[in-house]
Amino acid sequence: MECLHLTPATAGGLFPPLPCAIEALPLLGVDFSSAPSRQKPVVLAGGRRVGAVVKLDAIEQFSALPALAERLAAPGPWLGGFDLPFGLPRPLLEAWGWPLDWAEAMSRYARTPRPELQAAFAAFCAARPVGQKFAHRVCDGPAGASPSMKWVNPPVAWMMHAGVPLLRAAGVTLVGHEAGDPERLALEAYPGLLARAVLGRRSYKSDEKAKQTPERLIARKDLVDALEQGRQPWGLRLRLSHAQREALVEDARGDTLDAVLCLLQAAWGAGQPRGGWPEDADALEGWILGAGTVPAA
């Protein structure tokens, strides 16, 4: 089935319709890094959805951000789930006196050096009571995600600092935030959302060699088995080759599996109105694919 190309006049702006029939739409899941390398590249999982089946077609790796930018700037169509925050918490921006318009806030964020941002984050936290140091977006709690202002463990603030400008420069539509090419649609994903729905608090990955234990290997096997059988809240079934299954299980860092989890989130979002954004979602903060549809462990 061929894709139906849309003109700008028929595009839906911040929430454009799918650029082609869902069965023909290439889907992407991207496990992002703000500083990729050959040892820890950005991993992109590509696939398609037919009914309740999501087929993994290919895994791509990018050891440098310019190569990823070139891949994303190429003509679509595609819909992708990206593992990085797309927005800052409204309470943080209000406290800083920054613009409460997403495009203006993200432009200012991108041009502010990281040391300056880190000092501003730390000052904000220092002025708040114990247990409430970080500001959260509305979607963080339902998704079980770290606050997007967190600059360590994990440094998602720096992922946003690198990733959002990259996506904007590529000219994609950041669904709910900024209209771009209606045939290349980017949504915020968080692989922990689906992983926790299956595994609870069991850990399945680690970047540290000493923590790449047999228990985590077993957790990866259990997670992959569940995804193949559709034993997750959305009922989508992952279709893998034997070699792909082995690759997901053997990647002790979990980057390949995380990219596939983002792919499944993209597949779910492709079948939802507004890409899964609730009607009352805050366009300044953004929304994580599937937040609120999966119990946060």
C-alpha cells in the first residue's frame, strides 16, 4: 500500500493525520544519547505495525549526532518515539521567569550553556524543601519517568538540550509542540513505561560491566518473551527473527531493547487520536507516549 502524501494545506499542524495508512507507515524507536560514541551509540529500531503485530525490520546505530541528524532529515514518511524529554516543567519555567511558550522556551534552553543551566537547576532545587527538590511535568508521574530537569542519573536534561534542537533543525513535526514536515512525526517516548508494566521493579540492564548479572539477563529474556506474546497493557505483539531476539537479550546495556520499547510506543501512538496526547495535555510541558494508560510501578 502506498503512502498518501499530504500538502501543507491538508496537514493538521501540531496534530497532523498519519501521512499514510498505518500498515504502510515506517515506525521508529530511538534510544537517544546526548554524547554517543562507538561504545554507546544512539540506537534506532525501525519497524511496522499490522493490526496488533509490530514487526522489527532493522536496527541502526549512530556513533555521532550529525549522522543521526542526517538520517532524520531525509524524506519520510515515518512516525517515531524518541527517548528524551521534549519539554521542561511549567513550575520551573515560571520560577525562572522564562517564556511560557514552548518554542521560545526551547530556543532559550538550547542557546544557554550547560554549566549555566546546571547552576540554575541547582539553585532551584536548593530553594525547595526536602523531598520536593525537583519540579515535575504532569506526565512524569503517570509514566514513572525522571523529571526532565534532572542533570545526573540519568542526565535527561542534557538529552533534551541535544535532542530537541536536533529534531527542530531536521524540520520534523514535534507532535503537540511544533508543526514541521507532516510526513515526519516525532513523539516523546520512555521505554521504562512498558518495561515496568511487564517486569515491575526488576532491573534488566546496566552500563556497568559488574552489574550485568545473570538476573538482569533473565529479566531481558522475560521482557522479550512478554513483548512477543503481547503480555503488556496494549496487547501489541512484537515479531522478531531468531537473530533479533538473541541480539535483544544479549545486549546487557539494554540500548537495543530500549529502542524496541520506544518502537512499540510509537506503534501504539500511531493508532491513537492526537498521537496519544490527552485533550488537556499542557503543550508547554509535553506528553510521554502512553502515560496514564499503563500503571506506573
